Amino acid sequence: MAESNNCENPNLQQQVELLKKQLAQAQTLTALGELVGTTTHEFNNVLMTIINYAKMGMRHKDTVTRDKCFEKIFAAGNRAAKITNTVLGMARNRSAGQEPTDLTKLVENTLLLLEREMNKYRIAVDRHFQPIPEALISGNQIQQVMLNLLINARQAMPRGGRLTIKLQHDAENDMIDLVIRDYGCGIPQDKLPRIFDSFYSTKDGPDASGKGGTGLGLSMCRDIIESHHGQIRVQSTIGKGTAFTLKLPVAAKPTPRRAPLPVAGLPQSTLCNSNAR
């Protein structure tokens, strides 16, 4: 019987790994679907801005008014391009490969996608970004983690509030710290040890926006961060809020190429002439 169990275990392990991959894909598609719903409204606002200023430019013939309209239309068009490029990047980039990534830019792009939602629920975002090196990450996966944590933070402040995002370089450990902190309801201490468990949730279900309540988000966040050889930490106090800290590895700097040393006993001019021949 022992031999039979040993034969079955590898197959069972393969099934578990397959289910994990399928669950991760489903979670990605769910996040993408929620994101498309959010950004569609934002994109519509951008289009209305373009249409209204185009109408104004058609009504007024003076150069000053028309120049102002062109500037507004140009700015709105650039904003629309950023939104669509970020969403398309998430949809296309299914690779789990990790590469040097500008984490500051990735955070800004993620906030751009959620700007309308944060404004709708009266959430002010404070940025504290220190100069940091590039991180060795999968930008698509880390963006999913940030979206999950930012939406959780927004849900923790149903009456509005302040959200703080920090980026700093932990030079001693050669890691980058990304902190997402809300000032909401907080997590009870008896529930805090279990928040990274699969299918465990501190929420009753989706809120008015249709988000949350699956109990899968933080578990997936932990798995993604650990696959990056990083860490995820949480601190929370009832009535004061919750802070998640992501520690992500710094990308190794490329080794600079050294110029070849001259051969001993020959003058530099001799080497140059020899190479020329």
C-alpha cells in the first residue's frame, strides 16, 4: 500500500500545481475584467473632454481660444493613450519572466488606472517616492498585487480618507520597499494571522462596486511575492488602519566592460598601428 501511495502522490501533486495555475489565470482575468469596467468610465470622461474642447474650438475663431482648446485636446489624448497602453500591457503580458523594471513608473501607471475610483470614493493618495534602482520583477504580476492591495485599501475607507504609498531603497538588504498604507477600519488581531490563507476573507462579500469578498486575493499576492524571492508583511490596528510592505529584489547592475590592457613591452602607438593593419 505504501508503494501505491508513493506512486499516486506525484500525480496528485501535479494536479494541485495545475489547479494553482488555473486559479492564478482566473484571478488575473477577474482583475482584468474589474479594471476594464473601471477604466471604461475614465476613458469616456477623456472622450467627453476631447469632444467638448473640439466644439469650443469650432465655435471660436480667435487664436488664443483655439490654442487653449488644442492644448486641452492634446493633454486628454495623451491621457487616453496612457490608459489604453497600460490596460493592453496587462492583457498581453502573460509571461512570468522577471526583468529590470522601473517600479516608480509601474506604481504611477497603476494609480492612473484607479484614479477615477479613488476620486469617486473620496480617497486622497499621498506619494512618498525616494530615488530607487530598478527592481527585478514581472511587472504584470506586481501590478496585479498592487491593484489588489489598493482596492482593499479603498474598501477599508468607505467614507473616504487618505492612502499613502512609499517607495524606498533598503540598501543594506539590496531590496526595494513598497508600502501601501490606509487609515481605515483595520484588521482584528485574531484574524490577522490568517489573512494570507486561501479562501479566507475578512469581508462579507463584494461591496457596492462589485469588488472583493473572494478570499483569494491576499493568498495570490503572497504567492507572487514569494516567487520573486521577496517578502510581504502586514501591520494593522483597529480604527487606525493597515500597512502592507512589499520587499522586492533589486535588479543586478550590468558588469561594465573593461578596455583591453596594452601588451607589456610594446608602446600604445605600436598596438594601434598593428590593429590598423
